[in-house]
Amino acid sequence: MADNSTVVSEAGRSLLADSSVLDSKIIETSKENLFPGSALDVEEEMPQIETRVVLVQEAGKHKELLKALETIKIMEVPVIKIKKTSPGKSEEKLIKSIIHMEIKVPYIKTDTIEELGDSDSPEFETIFVVSDFQDCIFNNLCKADCRVIGPPVVLHCARKGEPLPFSCRPLYCASMLNLVLCFTGFRKKDELVKLVTLVHHMGGIIRRDFSSKVTHLVAHSTHGEKFRAAVSLGTPILKAEWIYKAWEKRNEIDFCAADDDFRDQFKVLPFQDCMLSFLGFSDDEKANMEEMTEMQGGQYLPVGDERCTHLVVEESTVKDLPFEPLEKLYVVKQEWFWGSIQMDARAGESMYLFEKPESPGLKKSVSLLSLNTPNSNRKRRRLKETLAQLTRETDMSPFPPRKRPSAEHSLSIGSLLDISNTPESSATSGETPKSCAKPSKNSTPLPLKQSARWQVAKELYQTESNYVDILTTIIQLFQVPLEKEGQLGGPILAQEEIKTIFGSIPDILDVHTKIKEDLEDLMMNWTESRSIGDIILKYSKDLLKTYPPFVNFFEMSKETITRCEKQKPRFHAFLKINQAKPECGRQSLAELLIRPVQRLPSVALLLNDIKKHTAEENPDKVTLERAIESLKEVMTHINEDKRKTEAQRQFFDVVYEVDGCPANLLSSHRSLVQRLETVALSDDLCDRGEQVTLFLFNDCLEIARKRHKVIGVFRSPHGHTRPPASLKHVVLMPLSQIKKVLDIRETEDCHKAFALVVRPPTELNNKLFSFQMTSEEPPKEDWLKLLCRHVANTICKADAENLIYTTDPDSVEVSTKDMDSTLSRASRAIKKTSKKGIPSPSLVNLPSIFEKRSLTLSRSTTHLI
């Protein structure tokens, strides 16, 4: 036995080793002298005992369990030694060791404990495997203080290659391994005892007092110090149901109760136990907040209802309450509401209490949620700098005032986007944009005689400065908090979503910060001969590199914001909190993000204006022309890239929408021309009456039918879901295979029908594929012309009109009369369930009558292109 025994330090113990109250006392009193000496010293002082595993009743019939025990050769055995602290002192310390001892006999089967006879003998280190932790045998083993484990523990150890664990309590499974739980709000002792017992059976640890070591708080209410501490530390707060449901999964070996997908089902929602009323909000805002209240576990009541626990007030519109609030009622600002949703836990009310404006004790609350909120000294310093900045003649706000529509029509779009507030209007409005908080290193000097060129150059500098401040606000107020690790409640957005929303904004900011610094130096050392065009030319390559990635995916950025705001309440709350701050100038994130799209055209207009006021002999005249051309080149490149990007997006949309779409559809020279929704009028490609979608590309036609049953959802590695493919691939047809396009005349029994005469390469004769258009757009005439034009281009023919023929429905046996009838739908359903393999009678070779169009077909002069 000695050869196979090793002493294991605390760090090297099996993860299943339990930390009971007794264990913690022993460890704490012997931290400095843990495991002194060698393994041999410990074992020489130990009595020689036999280790064994006993399978009780049903456990002995578990074949997988028996097989697992044959692979486990080691068991953890505790060793406790008594050692004096120092010579001459009677004080002693307990030293605990866990040693690994060999299991010589894999297992012993028994139906009753009495059969062993020596289960409590000190000569044996016995561990009992019991399948049922509620029968009388289990209770008797517990009373006898025997070591008891469940079959999942054995299977877990065999799979992980670990020894059978030592635990001073019965251990059924490892689903709560390494979890430290604390309880709050439970009044019924029996319920609490039951929950604690289940946690111990699953390997969890219970702590009476809450601390940073607690991994999960199980709460029966949202009140109390433990709840507030858990919120501040970001500790998950869960319902008792989490423990019960985890116990139901106790026999699943790989199950972990801490898995996010499982755990999040039992979160204590922010407004649990809360009844909210809303005062001072518009009808739309109130309806939105009431909906969010129910989503987050709360209820809403009319203002004045005595059952209400929280009155949420719009502080900007409400100056006084319409009634005297009860002492138990929390009157809070709306930031408390949105902040609770963002944190995914009920925020502390004390920081968000609403007070009357005239109250002498009024104090401005500081949001714990704002990751960028400065302290009071910094606020006073910023306010002082702001006031000083507002007094400067050359300062301008980055956020334009709201103008009347009539006033906007008199300005060009490009210049309007960069028109800024005057200092007077900024001061009057009471808004202090963040950009004003940081004054320039130098104020722009005022020449004795201000030239027109200087005035426009000053506007270019001011708008550039404002633009840099707006980009800084986007990054500091939105991007940085979203990317920050350790957010309360977990990440608000996935990294992929953040990257999609903000794109290359940081790179754009870097370029424009340099441009701003160069313009500032130019204005500080102004002379009429100083070159403005050189500054733009200097960074033209950087602009060409940074702008296309953002502008091309701007629509995707907006779509992501809209989607996440609808699907993720925490992100919606995050936007509500930050967009209400003065730094945003009352603009949404999407409105701020459009600024890079607008900036280059605005700069080009200003450079044109500067060129107009530049003398012909000034060298900057030519340089400005080159700078303007460089900006046009950047914008042209953006437009070209955008078209390519949109085409690529359309391609991938088709690929994702059509199940089984051929890979060779993706090609650099191919582009999507038109999409058409139809119904099949024959059984050639699919069952008659099935919905068929035609994707017309410049050189091919992708035909797909609607899927009969949609199964599963695509999930990306980043956790995003994509709707399952709604269509099923039928055929990818090169346009060169289309020999004729038939325009079927409108009759009482046939509406909006057309057909394609196709010669597949594997067939000797033509095939007829007929369809009925189900959408109003595009008109049938336009669709047929478009199709024929691309067929003609593919086969290098100029006479596209020769491909269109008009024919009667009867000549091609086509009818749309029964497409919407109940009988037709029933017959199609029968067809789908019938046996396949019978040759379709409609798959007939087209007669030579189509080759001799003079007999049955007359070329329609109205269809000539």
C-alpha cells in the first residue's frame, strides 16, 4: 500500500473534496504547517487499513457503474494529526491531510448493511454507493456517519480520471461542484433545510454570511443587505427553483448547474416584488415602460394606488407630486428604472430619489451605472472650463439646434450637418455638450482684418473639432462601457455585435484628431499663404483606408442597433440612460453614428468655399483642387465598395435563405438582378401549386420551393441566431438553357402566367416549366423583358425580343383556375404524402409545334424590346 500512497497538498486535492465547517477550522489552524514532512512520514504513523467500495441494492445492478469502478484504483482518505505549536507550550494544532490510498477490491455488492457486519470497523475505509438518497438504508448510513456517494459521482470520477472523493456529507452528484451559495429572505425553516441538503448532495458549499467568495445568492425577496451586496458585486441572484430543477437533472453526468443557459432561466428579475407607477411620461413612453415592467417581473399600477412600491418620475417635466407619498413608497427618477434593467438587478433606490427642485436639501444624484461619471470635484472643474469656453467667440457646439423645416430648406444638406450652435444659444439652452468640457490648447487669434478665406477656414476647424468630440463621445459613452469586462449582469452585447455597430470609428477618430491638430496649428499661425489643401492631402490615404469599412456597413450597423434594442432589454436600457446625457445632445446612437457618413461631403463643400475665396496667385489654390479631388476619389471608392458589399450581402442572403443552395452560385462576376414569387403550374420541378421563388442573376436562374417543414435554428459561434432556411433548392439553371419565354395570354381561367422552354444539357428534347406570378410587382411584362434581356446577353444575341412569344393557355395546357380553391389545396396535400417515383405525366417533350411558331404561336409585337 505504501508504494501507491501519496500525500496531496490542498491545491492538489481532487476537485470533489468538500470544505465543511470542521475542515475549514482545521485548515485555518494549520495553514503555515500544512503537510510537513514527506508522504512516507505520514503513512508510517498511520494504521494499515483496507479501502473498499460497497454497492448497495440497485447500485450493484448498474452495469455502467460496475464498469466505471473497475477503472478507479484510488480513494481519497483523510488523515488528521495533532502537533504542538512550539516547544514548551501546551497549545496544539490540528493538521489535516488527504492521502490517496489504493482500492485493492473494485467493489462489494450488498443488499443490507448488516451483511457487512464490519461497516463501522476502524480497519476499513469504506465508501457506500447508494442510488436512492431518500430510502431507509440511506438514512441509516447517514446516522452511522458513513461515507455515502451516488452513482453519478463514480461515473464522473471515472470519466475525469479522479479518485473517489472524500466528503463528510452524502454526495450524490457533482452538478454544483465548486459553487458557494448563500440564502436570503427565506422564513420557513423546513424549506431552507431542504434546499441546503440538496445543495450539499450536489457538491455545493453553503455560507451563512455573504462575501466575495459566494458565487450565487439564492433569494426569496429583493430586500436585505445580502441582496444589495450581491447586486453591487454582480453576483448572480437566483430563485429557489434553480436548486430544485438542478436536482431533477442529478443523473446527467455532464450537467452543471452554473451553465449560463440553464441558470438564466431562474434569475430573480429586477422588478420582482415591485409594483410601479409612472408619472410625467408621454403615452408612448409610459406604455413602453409598463411593458418592460412586466417583462422584468414587476407589475404596474395607476398613480396614487396605495399598493404601489415605486413611483417613477420624469424629473424634467414633473416639478411637484400630485399627492403626499406614503413612507413606504419610493419616489425615484427614471434612471433607476432603466439602470435596474441594464444591471439585470434591482438598483438601490437611495441614489435615485426624486426631490423637489426648490428643496434646500436637493443634491444631484450620481449614477452608479455611468462608467464615465466623474466625481464632484471633476464636475465643478468641468463646469468652470465649460463656462470659460462658452465665452470664447470662436467656440461652437458640436450639436446643431433644432431648426424649423423652413429654415432647413435654405441650407445645403452637407453644410447643415456641421452648422453649430452659437455660444449664446448654447448658454440659453442650458445644454453643455461634452466637447465644450475640453478646451483647445490654444484659442484661435482674431486678426485685425478677418478675410473671407480666414472665416471659412475657421468654420472648417470648428466643425472638425466638433466632429472629433462627437466621435469621442460615441467611443467613451457607448463603445468603451459595452466592451468593458466585468459588467454587472454580464456583457450587454456580444463582441461581434459591438464590432458590427462601431466598426472603424476608433480609426476614423485617430485620423481626424491629427487633422484637427494640424488645422489648429494653421489657425494659430495664420497667414493667407498657409496651405489648407496640404493638410487634407496629407491624410487622404488614411481617409481612403478608414472610411469605406464603416460607411459600407452603416446600414448593417443601424439594423444591429434596432434588432438588439428590441431583443435585449438591457441594451435598450443602456441606450436610454446614455442618450439622455447632455454629451449626446439629445441624439440617439444611430443619429450620432451617421456623422461619419456625412462628414466627407461636408468637408468637400467647405474646401470648395475656401477655394472660391483664395486668390489665383495663391499656391493653395491648386492644392485645394487636388484635395477636393482626393476627397471625391475617397467618396467614389466608398460608393463602389458599397455596391460590391451590397451585392455580396444579397448573395449571402440567398445562400442562407435557400437550403442546399449550390456553392458555385457564389461568383465574383455574378450579381442578383430580380427576385420573383410564383406558384408552380406543372409538376415538372415540384408539385403543382407549390410556392416557388425565382432568383434571377445576370447569367443564371436559381429556382427554389418553399420548405414543407422548417427544423432547427442556425446559431453562430458568438451566440447569435439566424432564422432557418425557408426555401429548398430545386435547380440552378444557366440562362443559356432557356430557349423561349412564353407570355401566356390572360383569360378567365388563366391569370399572370408565363412559361419557360428549357433544353437541359442531359435531355434531347425541350422541357416546359410554367409559373403563375403571385406578387403585383414587378408587372409581368417588365419581368419577361428583363429575363429575356439577360438571356440574350448570356448567349451574345442582340435581338432579345425574338425570345418572347405569346400563346394561349390551352395550347400549352396551363390553367390557374383551381390554384386557390379548397379542392386544389387538398389534392396538393394528398400528392405530397403519396409515394414518389411515378413518372409525371406533365413531363412531356414539347412537340415540334414550338419549333414552328407559325402554327400555334404568334410573335407579339407588343413584347418587342
